[in-house]
Amino acid sequence: MEPYLLGIGMGLVSGLIPGVGNFVLLLLAWPFLYNFSVMELLIIYVSMASISQFIGSIPAIVFGIPGESSSFPAVQESKRLNTIEEVSKSISGSAFGSAFGGIVVAGLCFYFVQYLDLIKHFYSTKLLVGLLLTVCFVMVLTIDNKWWVNILLIISGLLLGSIGYNSYLNTEFLTFGINSLWSGLPLTVVLICLFAIPQILNNINVPIKRLGNCFEIGKAYILNPIYLFFSTVIGFFGGLVPGLTTVFSSISAYNVSLLFTNNPVKRIVVSETANNAGAFSMLLPLLLFGIPIIGSEAILLFLMEQKGFSIVSWDFTSSFRELSISLIYVNIVGLFIAWPLSKCVTMFYKINLNMLMYIILVSLFFITLYTGHLNYNMGYYLICFTLLAPIGAFLRNVNTLPLVFTFIVHDKLIDGVYRLSQILGV
Amino acid sequence: MKNYLIIGALLFSTSAVADSLTILNSGSKTGGFSMQSTAYSQDLADEFNITLVNPGDRCVALGNLLPKIDGPVLMPWASDYEAVGRDGACVTYDINQGTVVRYDTSPVYVCSRGGDISKDSGKVAHTVPANGPLARVISELNNEFGTTHTPVVYDGSGDARLAIINGEVDYALLSKKHTGIVIEADSTINCDVSLAASGLNSLPASSGNDKIAFGFDTVWIIINADSDLTNKIKMSMMENHLNCESAIGTWSKCNTTLNSRWDLTTEEVNKNWETMVATQR
């Protein structure tokens, strides 16, 4: 099979199904991947990562569920889309923005490949902690809750994330001697219960205004290229953050957009542009230094090593140029997959949306069970779902993005602050 | 139709005959244990029905999953995990509950951006935990040489590697597999193998300071298997290590990055293991 096609197919699945990310997909596709060369494996991975970002925005914008973890901002803003035209614009704008972000990053990497080694300076504890704290600070000021509610949500996210055993500090927090709690609360369950469920409940019974001007539907919406370029830059550097990559890209760009615009369409496009830029830059530490910064990259590295990849003998320049060209191709394909869906918005809304939301809620329950099964801990996932879902329902009128963000970054933030104190000698 | 039936019968008979084996990774999803577990899952698949279980967390792997697995299990375990566990972290494992088939000794190398760790004080990158064996090594180095090194803890070897490459720290304590990559990334960094192999690594013996364990021991254990099956798995593992084309052979650069012993007696394993765990506590 063509590596492009396999990667694109995997990206479609990864983007559409919450909880099934690139890591799980790579494990499932393992038997098929062993026959590919190093460059083909990279093309598959890049295709999958990029297409999942293109596609993940569709369920986020239309139905308010994050197909990809990086689609939180799109989910958040989707409930402010009041017309079919806005929904359509968001989809086409995201498709064009994503393609812009991906192609610009690929193009710049292609021409500045000899300077890419400079990204090693990005991996500074001071910079990482500074970035994380800045995003938290901006969230307090900009997320549409009262400022003290945002602070409470940030503290709650940090506390919930801290439950379990911290291997960095060799300490435990609120485990009560229960084995399952040592690994902390499952990310998928927290995201479903404390982010997806409040969003969905908030969207039930909210009518979409039907616009008469159908000519607008599906028409290409392209955001100001200057905004797109800045989103791309933010997304590029966000993609380099270990463990967070595209999530950090989209949330950072989204936070910056909150300072400049109140338009939900623009905010969605900005964040979706950023996460596609990050989908490529996250590969740089792996290719430059042999360091995987997320789980799926570790699997990729292993597969590549089976095919003779060695960072010492790897011809980075020529291989990376070939990969950049592949990325441009993949982004064009992504654009032509995602953009036509903006013409289908009216079809989406012919469905009984309330009924659909209830179906999605039930599906999320089964996704919880499935991911629990994949992690060999279904009972624990079920208990967490039972406990957290009512809290999610209670928070249906609150924007829980600060809570979810700090839950995801808690270890980077806590460990980073500790490491910074070591470096500064305080 | 007849051919399909024959193929089906063959497949059925093969799956019925092959022994099942669960490979349980007790390390993180991005580290060396994960890579090796994945490699074994591929190499041993011709002879066994392999299930790879990779939770990415030793607390979950040993606390939750291992007790639920009835069949044969192949699992890695490290002396520093055990040392931290005995000091109160989530799990410990008595290696005598299974059979240790592979025993690895991995010295830690000192990579330097130019300074001499026994004279020039600076920031020293090491891997987790913050109060673990490597942090104590740095403390003992300060006691031994009168230096004032500051330990800086990183989440994994990859992060520690980057820290010395970008100059955030002056030294990094790394395993052999990582040293070549560091030198390739920045030729001014010196990872003195001889220093680790015969200098600092032999410090406990030469200085009489038994608080310094400048390396790690790791074991691969087979659990819930009789001696015949244990030997079969062990032989298959050894064959694959000697085969440079195998997955584990590729990962270990044709077995050159590992220092594995396959012939240790139970007494030798226990003696080496307990000594290493004790010095790391």
C-alpha cells in the first residue's frame, strides 16, 4: 500500500474518534508498518499526524466533540457559532488555515534546514516554564468565566492532575493505597467528563439560525494571512513542547487570539492553523536529536531503528527536504478532504441535533469503556467516569478549558518549576 | 475451497501448538524497556503467541496488571525501580518469584561540556527521581571530591541529553546508548568512556566509598512458566540477540550497546542484585 494512503487513512480514523489517537493507531497498524522503509514510515507518520489535525476539527466544530486532543479551542468556540454560514466558514477556514500552517512550516524547514539545529536552544527549562505560566495567566484574563473561577479551575486541574505517583519527585498524592490511583486519573476520562460532557450538555437545545443565503455555504473562507502566519509561528514552537505538542500549539494560539478578536470563526481558524504547524515541528526533536517527545513518536523511532535508522548516520538535510515536500502534498490532500465538508454543513444539520447529542453522550461512555479495555483497567475507568460525569454535568455552564489545560500540563509545570529552582539554586 | 480448509486447519493447529507469552513492559512508553519489549514481541512472535502489554507506568504494570495475568510473562525490572520501591514508592518486586534469564549491568557515563567532574563544579543533569540514586551519586561526588555540583533532574535520558547539548547543564549522567548521540550532536561534548569504565565507575572499590553505585542493573524475568518453557523463551531471546538482523539485534546495535549475562546462577543474580539495590537506596 502507498504510505501516503495508509497515513491519510490512519489520520482520518485518529481525527474522527475521540480517545483513539496516533499512539493506539500505530500499535494497531503494527503488522502493516514493518514492511516500510524509514522514509516511508516518516511519510506515514507525517500524513497521519497532519490529516488527523485537518479532520479532528470537523466533529469539534459541528458536534462539539474533540476528535483530536488539540481541538479543544474549536469545541469551546463551536457553541458560539450561531449560523450555518459561520459553521461552514469555520470548517473551510480551518481547512485553508491548516493547509497554510502545514505548507509554510514545510517550506521554511525546506529552505532553512541547515539552521534547524538551533531549536536545541528552545529546550530550556526557563523558557518552558515561562511559556506554561504565561498561557495560564492569559487564560485567567481571557477565558469567558469570572477571573476567580478561572483561577479555581486552574488549581482544580493541577490538583486532579497531581493525583497519583509522581515519578519525578518520587511522591504520591491522594492515592489512598489504591493501586489504580497510582497512575492518576485517566486523561481520556477527564477529557470526556470534564470537557466534552459540559460542552455537549451546553449545546443541547441551542438552536442554529438557518441562513437563507446558501451561496455562502462551502465558499472558501481565508483568514488574513498575517494572522495565519503568526498562528503558524506559535504552532511551530508549541509543537516542540514535549508531551504536549499540538495541544500546546492550538491552546497557545487560541489564547493569543482571545486578546485580539471576539469572532469565534477567527479563533477557531487560528487554533486549527497552529495545531497543523505543530504537527510537523513535533517531529524535529526526533529527527535532529533522536528524541521522541510523545508516545507515538517512540513507536515510530522503534520502527525506524528496525529499518536501520541511526541518528548518527542519518542524512538529515536531504531526508528532511524530501519529507518537507511530502508534507506539502499531504496538506493539499488534507485541504481537499476537509474543505468540501464545509458544503455538507446543511446536511449535518438535517439530523436531529438533540438526538445526535444524546447518541454522542452514550458513545462517549462506550469510548471510555473501550479505552479502559485498551489500558487493561476498564473497571477503574468506569468508576472514574461515574464519579466525574456528574461533575461535568454540573459544570455545563462553565468554560472548563483552564481545568483541562492544567490537568494536561500539570507534570510539565510542577516538574519544570522544581527543576528551575535547582538551576537557579533557590 | 479445499485449499482454504487446509490453510485454516494449519493456522488453527499452529495457534493451538504455540505457547502464549505476555510481554509486560514495566518502564515508560518512550524508554529503553519499552523499545526492548516491543523488539521481543516481534522477534519471539514466530514461536509464541505474543501479547505485548505496555501501560507505560511501573505502578500500573506491577500493581494492577501482573496479578491479573495467569499465563507466562516476560518482564524487565531495574535495580533503581526496586531501590525506590523499597524506599516507599508504589511497587517492589521480588525477582525470585520468577526466573531471571537476562542480567544487564549498565554503567553510567559522565558527559561533560569541558569540565572535569572531579574538580570543576557545575550543574549535573540526571534522570528521575529527584531524590533517587543518581541524585545521591552527585551528593557523594561532592563529598568525595569537595566539589559543589548542583543536581538537576530531568524526566528521561532524552531530556537530559538535550540539556547538555543546549548548555543548560555542565554535565550529564547518561547510559552508553545515549553518549554517541550526544557527541554526534555536539563534538565539543566529551563523554569519557574510560572515565566511567575505569574511573568513576570503579570509585566504590578504589575509594572505599560504598555509597556510590555508578550504574544500574536490570533483569529480564520469566514468570508463571515451567523450566522447559523458561528455557525455550531464554534460548529464543539469546538467538535473537546474536542475530544482527533481528529487532533486538538492531536496537542494540548488534548487541554492542548491552552488557548482558545469560549464565548467572540464582545465587549470583541475587548477590549482584541485592548489592546494587542496597547501594542505590
